[in-house]
Amino acid sequence: MSNEPKVSIIIPNFNRAKYIGETLKCVQNVNYSNLECIIVDNNSTDNSVEIIQKFTENDARFKLIKQQVNNISTARNTAILASSGKYILPLDSDDLIHPDYVREAVEILENNPKVAVVTCDAQLFGAKRGKWKRPEYNFKDFLVKVSIHNTSMYRRADYDKTNGYEPDLMFCEDWEFWINLLKMGGDVYKIEKRYLYYRRHNDSTQKKFRHSEAENEFVKKFIYEKHKEIYAPLLENPLELLQQHQKYKKGYNQLRRLTFRKPLP
């Protein structure tokens, strides 16, 4: 039996028949033996399930769960609650990971108990190519601008201390989850290698992070209200906060204005 701690890779899926096979194949090629991959299908209407079932039939590490509601947060929570790994790695059903990512992330978490999350650099592919540029992490900046992508590894024990991914958010649910997890303390370690391959789409109905201004403001308002105990002390001295976060001034100002608005319907 392997002495490696078990890793659970969790994948929500909805109508990704075009990509899900490639994503699951990359999981098979991971250079780490003690892992499981739990896919939750959100009531797909294409042949996604048939493709996933070919993997579950031929590789005992893969497990399919079907749910009747199309909600990415619920899917992630369902997968994690059904998992048995010490570590969790979320992965979108159209993205890919480098074979060495899991092993290196586990080694960091095993040897650094103060590290709560291990992330990595990311490479864009598909409709847009190049490095996915994201700001460096520190918690105060993170409250106004997300800097950790979804496919980052963390401990299942830390997940159990949160309320999981928020079902009322249809996007930025990972940002809210990271706030929920990291407000308890712990460092974020970034592997300076492009271990995540993040797919960009041409189809406007599939472009990630394509949302209206009203939707984006609703999300910021929702997150602020849910974690007001963190934001409130920062907003008591806006001049100090602005001095510390000049490069995020626009994001901060949007968040500050939302504190004086009524919640969106």
C-alpha cells in the first residue's frame, strides 16, 4: 500500500462532452499513485456521462456522481463530502494540469503545516494563449481582488471547518471559499511553474468570467455581507487602506460604494 497521503481531485461537469475526456486523461497521467477523481455531473444533456463512465469502468480511481441540479458549488461540495483524501484539488471539466503538480503540492503541504493553500502559475490555452497573469497573494489585497485560481490544493480538514462552496453564488464561488478558508489563518504557497492549463473559449456563451456589471456588484456585495467582520475594520480607515492597496484602487472603490447601496434583488 502506498505511503503517500491520498489526494481527491474533484470535477464538476455540465455539458462538457467536448473536453471532459481530455481532462480525465490528464488526471490519469498524473505522477502520483494515491489519488481518486470524483466527477459530479450536473444533469448534462449531452453525452458527457457516457464519456465519464468509460473512465469509471476502466479505472477504479474514478467515480461518477449524478445530481439533478446544475450548481457548480453544490457539485463541488457533493464531491468533497464523498471523497476520502487528505488533500483536495478542484479541477474544472475543461482544464488540464501538469503531471507533476499533485506530487509537488502534496510535498509542500506535508512539510509546511502553516501553509493552507498551494497554488501555481497557469498557462492559458485555446482561444487565448500565454501566461495567465494574476497578482501576488496577500490576504488584505485578496479581499478586493482575487489572486488564487480555483485549481489549488488544500486540506480536507480545513474544508470541514468552513461551510463549503456557496451555492447562492453562480460565479466567484471559489473566491468566497478561499476567503472563508484563509480567514482562519495560514499561508498561500505559489509554485512558480505553469502547472495549470486554463482553457479560454471563443464561444461567448462559454467565456469564463463574462458577467454584467450588476452581476459583479451583486457578488461583491454578497461576499462583503457574508464576511463583514473581516471587511468592516478595513473600511473604518479608508485612507490607510487606499495607501496600502493603490494598485487595487478601482476594485476597492467598487466595494466601498457597495456598502452604501441596498442589496440587489
